[in-house]
Amino acid sequence: MTTTTLAKGPTSAETIHGQKELLLPSMLHLYKEPLVLSEGQGVRVRDPEGHEYLDLFSGILTTSVGHCNPKVVDAVTRQMKTLGHVSTLYATEPQVEAARKLADIAPGALKTSFFTNSGTEAIETALMMACLATGRSEIIGLRVGYHGRSFMATSVTAHSGWRPLATPVAGIKHAKSPNPYRCPFKQPCDDTCVDKFVDDLEEVIVTTTNGRPAAFIAETIMGVAGYVVPPAGYFERAAEVIRHYGGLLVIDEVQAGFGRCGDHWFGIQHHGVDPDIMVMAKGIANGWPVGATIATEEVANAWKGKTISTFGGNPISMAAMCATQDELRDHDAPHNATARGEQLRSALLEMQGRHPWMGDVRGMGLMQAIEIVKDPETKEPDKERTSRLMEATREEGVLIGLGGLHGTVIRIGPSLLISEDEMAEGISKLERAVDRVG
Ligand SMILES: Cc1ncc(COP(=O)(O)O)c(C=O)c1O
């Protein structure tokens, strides 16, 4: 691990002490002892003691154009000196420009945006919008899906560890997760299973709702679930089913959006389906708090009541978003994600050949995961080995994430601008950790 000398500030131990004393204890950390970070540049971050880490998780797939990207820093600094805040009661050019950039790259007829401060709020906006546009109130989500931390978002989330309340918002039901690795219908999962997953969605609608759902909401790659990639054909058929029952298709691109899956700007474009409403956050503004909900004009115009957001569409956040989008476009992020994703995936598959506990290697573009199991036949999740691997990667100086229902899926998702050499360096650090654990 590389170490550099830094200006004197609080030590890691002091920060951890403060965190334990003053912050909500239920906040998740990835290691036995929390890792304190104090500086970042590009794909590298450092702790207060000067230890450097290659960041392959980018603050949960968020620093899409790298830590402290100079173009984003410049845009934010300029905007801070010009106009810092007005609220949505006033029109500003940065907000219009940000909406124009989204409309330019969004699929189908998606055109009208509303900006918030997080993915959670953008999900709330999308579901409210779907209910207003249809005059209905029941929502179908997917089991093991994750959509945020509010009352409504935890209710549409179907992952016990992320659902603190026993009595969630009423009127939300969950269909089977289209997870090929753990397909309940057939092993190995094949094309015939798509029909069965879609039949299950339809059965949920006709048996557990009044048959008039407002919307079906799904992530194109299920992020917190451990990068579960629904099989080809699933979204096309699911869209037919929800529309047959008069509901809208709401697509959550909070993790998968902005080139992350490779080749296209959004995950849903790999499936040739146009959503009625789409939700974005995380990598949209390189770490500035921006959530966005975009809808067709028809759907958006159904919102007749008043709405404001004090901080949503804030000029500084919008300037950060515009600069981030320009960087993603100028560096052709979707194609870099494809190339660097292939580099990473072939290395992971090679490691899997040596280590049968790497039960599944999956993902698209720069969203690649390893599911860790005790035995590739039984697929029993291996928490103990996962925890050892997390500690080993920290010691080797590389940051990765965790996910999956049992917390046994390694998630990798670096900056979309990562170079070939940086990826090679990350792979060799990861490989050393994997071999140590093996
Ligand atoms: C797919 C998905 N949707 C929504 C959210 C909520 O976003 P936020 O944490 O910004 O509220 C997340 C966060 O991880 C997410 O992964």
C-alpha cells in the first residue's frame, strides 16, 4: 500500500471516536473498523494517515468522473461565486440546462424533469407521479429490489435488512426477482424462465392487488441485490404486462445509469423498452446531491397540485451535474465502461477458474460482481470468507463494495473514466487479496 505525508488533521482514531459518539449507529460500514477517508483525486482516495486506496467502488457508483474532477470543481466554484441558492420558486438557467441534457439522452418520449436531492426523493416523486397519472395507488416492485431509505422507498424495497418497519406503506406488492443465478424455476436458468418470471408478475397483479396497479418499478440491474442482471426479454414482457393492466413502467437507473452498463446511457436501452418514468441519482453529478425524475409530458402534466423543493434544482448542484454530464459525454463513458468492464470481467473469470468459492461472476460494463458461496453446487452464501476478503482488499489498498440479500456479493463499480492502467492496477490488488483468502 502506498503512503504519503499529509497536512496534520484529526487522526482516523479520533474521527472514529467522534463517529461512534455522535452519529446514528445503524449506519453501515464495510470493514471490522470503519475506514476514514480524508482526500481523493481521480480513482484514488487517502486516509488521514496517508494510506492510499484505489477506489473501485466510487462512493457507491457515484464519483462517475473521478474524485474532485477538475472540470466539476471549476463549474461548482464558478457557480458558488455567481448564485448559490434560490429554490424552485424561481427559474435558473443551470436547472434548465441540466433538464435539457437529460432530455437529450433519455430513452423514448421521456422529456420532463423534476430535480431533488437524492435517489430516495426521486423515487418518491416517480411513484407519486405514477399514482397521479393513473388515478390509482397500488405499486408492484421486485423482491430483493432496493429503492431508498424513506417510508415509501423502504416499503417498495424488498430486502429485510433494509426494511426497518414491520408495517410499511400499504398497497405495495413484490414479484419474484428475475435472478438467473438463483432461478427458482430451472437450473441453469434459460429463456423459458423469462415467461415464468413474467407470469409471476401477472399473478401478483391479479391476486394481490385490485387488478388496477399504478406502476411496476424495477432497477435494470438490481444493485443492492448484488448486481442481479434480469434475463434478456424480461423487461419487454414485464412492460407488456403492466401496460395491459393499465399501469406505468417506472425504471430505476440510480445505479445503472449514465453509461455504467456500457454501450448506452441507460440500462433500459439494452432491453429496447421505453419507460413512462425514469429515476436517476448517484453518478448524475459526481457526488453532488442530485436526484432526478424524468417522465413523458403526458405523465408529468397529470401532476396538477402544487409542488416545490427548497434545495432541488439548486444552481450549484445543477452546475455540478452539467459539468459531470459534459465529462461523461466528452470521454464517451458508455464505451469506456464496455472496454474497462471487459478487462475486469475477464480477470474475474480467470480468478473464478482458480477459486470455486467465486460462485458467480456477473454484471454489465463497469458494474461487475462476485457472489461468494461455500460450495458452487449448494450455493450456500459464505459470510465468513466475504468478510475476510473485504479485510484483505483493504490491506492491499483497493476499495470494493458489498451487496446481496446475505451480504455475500462483492460489488465493483469504479469511476466511468478509469483508464486501462488504473484498472490493471486495481485488478492486481484485488487478485492478491483473492489469492490470500483462497
Ligand atoms: C437503485 C437505487 N435506487 C434508489 C436509491 C436511493 O438513493 P439515495 O441513497 O440517493 O437516496 C439507491 C441507493 O443506493 C439505489 O441503489
